Amino acid sequence: MKNRICLCALLALFVFLSACVNQHPEEERTEDFRIITTSAAVTDITDRLGLDLIGIPHSDLKDTPARYKDVPEIGMPMSPDIELLKSMKPDLILSPSSLEADLKPKYEASDIPCYFLDLKSVKSMYESIGELGEMLDKKAEAQALRDEFTRFYEEYKTKNTGQESPRVLILLGLPGSYIVATENAYIGDLVKLAGGVNVYEEETEEFIAANTEDMAGRDPDIILRAAHALPDKVTEMFAKEFNENDIWKHFRAVREGRVYDLPYEQFGMSATFAYPEALGILDGMLYGSRE
């Protein structure tokens, strides 16, 4: 998997240091490496790897790991305070690849070394974890996490054997609007892992704009609604849209009562360690209770 590293010259220095080799052998250790994370999902990963941080993102929706309770905040995930980041003199900033197009130019302009974790799927999250383990001398911790996923998935993938795969439409809402999530988005990846078929499976982008007539023509068995942010407001927006826009009455999934709102805690924009719980929730929505 291709590493998403800013500032290639600094990458060489980073790898050099992460191997615990420096100009002062008596002080060889990675604990002094100054790392900042800019998303809650990435912060959870560094916590699991046992990495110390000098800066973390602000989050109103997720609790900060206890390890980082006294670590300074550097702003919101989509808009970290670049001047503050520069002043903290980090050796590395870790961000999700979903924000790479916006953040990478800002990091480069400020000479801040960075690494973007691919959190668009559960598999790519663990690939990124493996890369971090190699880079930061946490190979054993990273392998333990990857082994944990392997054990889980070997058991989980047999659960839906023999079940008919439902066709699923996933709507991602923002206050006042919504778009379609394909199987290339994290939520789409979860639906695919659960055995569902995305009605826009031919698309290559993570998210697309589609009109309701086209959605209706694809005749989804199930409609899932998720929030990009502000989940309470988005839930209200979806309820109003489905109640007041007559087009939704023509969807078989609506008539059959198979429209579900996904809880934000398990179905955010980035892959997280909550995927087992998320898949359990999807099982109930896609196939009904197993009790």
C-alpha cells in the first residue's frame, strides 16, 4: 500500500529516527518523537499502539482516551490550527486520508511532516496500522491488532452464509442536504462486509450526488441514513424530507418500513475499532433479529 507521506526528505529522517537510531546513541528512543493527531479515529489508533502525543483534535462527539486527557487540543479535525501546529514543532502529524486533499497543501506550506491513514475501510485501517507499527517501532502492537481483526472476521464472515444479499441505498446527511454513499466509503464498506449490495456498486467515488428518481429506479430493499456531522439535526432533516417529499412514498423500502437511521457513534466517516458493534447493528437491519 502506498504511503501517503508529505515531505519526502523528512520521511527519510523519520524512518531513521523511528528505527531508534540518532546522533546520540545513549538517548536512542522513540518516546521523544513529537506526534500530533487531527482526528478522533486516528487518536484511537495511536492509543491502541501505546503512542504518546503532544496534540489531539477537539471532539464534541467522542470521549478522549484516558492516556491523552491532559494533552492540548489543536482544533477541529477538518480545520486544525495550522499556526498552533507549527508552534508545537511536531516531528509528525497523523491525519485521515479523507482530508488529505485539503490538509496536505497546508502541512507542506508550513514544512510540517505528515502521514495520512487510509480509513475508508476496515481492511485499509489495519494496513495503515501495520505501516505505523513499522514506522514508529510498534510492530508487535500493530500485529496484535491485525491478528485481532483476522480472528474476528474469520468467524464473522460465516454468519450470513445462505442469507439473500439485500440491495441497500445509503444516504449520508448534512444539515439541509444529503448525498449517496457508495461501497467505497467506510459505511459502504461495512454494508459490504455484512453481505449487503450497494445499489450504486458500480461507482468508483466514495460519495455521489443522485436524484431521487434514479434512486427509486434502483429499487433498494433497505435504505440506511447516516450523518456526516451534527447527527441530531441530520436525523430531524431526514425525518422531514421523508415525511414531506412525496417521492419517497414510491420506494418499496419506505412502504415496507425498511428505513433505518444509523447511530453516529458506530457509523462515522472513518473506520474505527467500533466496527464489530457496527456490523452487529447492520445484521439486525439487513437480516432481522437472530434471537
